Amino acid sequence: MVIQWSLKARERVKNIYLFYRERSERVATEMLGDFNNAAKRLAAYPQMAPREPFLADFSKTYRSFIVRKYFKIIYFVNEEKEEIVIATVWDNRQDPEKLKFEIDE
């Protein structure tokens, strides 16, 4: 399956990278690699992650898994287009109820 990063997900990763780059170029680069490696695993195993409980009421089945302790990738599988859409990257330190407003459905 093909991975599609939404504009919001790309922006979130960029902001995470810029934030950490101010502290450590090495850590920021490693984080980018972690996000990219996670996306590659998704391409091979699209159903690998559990459903995201805070998005259970949405029309699509959103799944999520943790990358680097504080962040999780939120995605859904579009079987018709044979693609995985990464909807956003979420900072787990935020109020999880806000996640519902993060997703454009």
C-alpha cells in the first residue's frame, strides 16, 4: 500500500523537527527517521495498530501507534485507493479530547 501524508501531518512533523532541532540536530534528525520508519512499517502492515478510542465515533476507522514515547501517528486505511492516509501526528501530552478537533473528516 502507498502512504499518503496529509498536509496537517506533514506540518506537525515539520514543527516537531524544528522544535527539536533548536535543541539538538541529531535528535531532530533521528525523530524524522523514526516517523519515516513507522510509515514504512504501516505500508507493510496497515492493520498493525489498534483503533484510536478517541476517534471511535468518526465515519472512518482511525488507528494509532506511538512513535518516540510522546507522539503517535493517527491514520486510516483507504482500501479502494489502496493507500494509508496519515491524518496527523499527535503529541500525547495534550488533552486527548482535543484530538477530535484535530481530524478533518
